[in-house]
Amino acid sequence: MANNSAARRAFRVRKQIKKVAGDRPRLSVHRTSKNIYVQVIDDTNGNTIASASTLEKDLKGSLKTGADSAAAAAVGKLVAERAVKAGVKEVVFDRGRFLYHGRVKALAEAAREGGLNF
């Protein structure tokens, strides 16, 4: 039941985001117990514009672990840098099934500091 309720929650959040998004890309976050992943997705074309995660070699060496707020902030800053380089400044934040708290919040704040507006 937990998996089903998590899927329903993710669907509910994504449905609300699509109402508000307009033509802005979606900043999608996925969090596991050991890592955090983020993508900037253009839903109209179905393309990933930019992505980052704690599994990347340049980040993995400099982080103590991929499962803390510092790692999430580093990933947020990196994805913002890549998105701005690709020409995207306005996005809509998709937290998925995860609460806007802790690592997800740290990632969002770092992405804002990196130049993304949402």
C-alpha cells in the first residue's frame, strides 16, 4: 500500500504543477536514502535539458556522503549552473512525493541561489 500511496501523491503533485507551469520546464527531484538526483525537464518536447546527481565523479569526491543537506545543496547549485548555461532561468519545482523539507529544501534553495527562478 505504501508504494501505491506514494505513486498517488507523486501524481497529485505533478498534476498541480502542470496546471501552473505554462511553458516553463520542470525541476524534478528524486531522493533516495543514499543519493539525490535532479533534472530540468521540458515536458512539451519530452527532453531533459540539464541533470545532476550525487553520483557524478566531480561531486562524489568532494562530498562526505550523498545523503545530507550539503550534498543536496551542491547538486542544486550544479543543476542551476547547467540549466542557466542551457538558457533556462524560469522553472517550476516538482518535489514529487517528497516533502519540501531537509535535503529537498536545501536543493531548492541552492538552485535559487544558482540563478533559477521558481
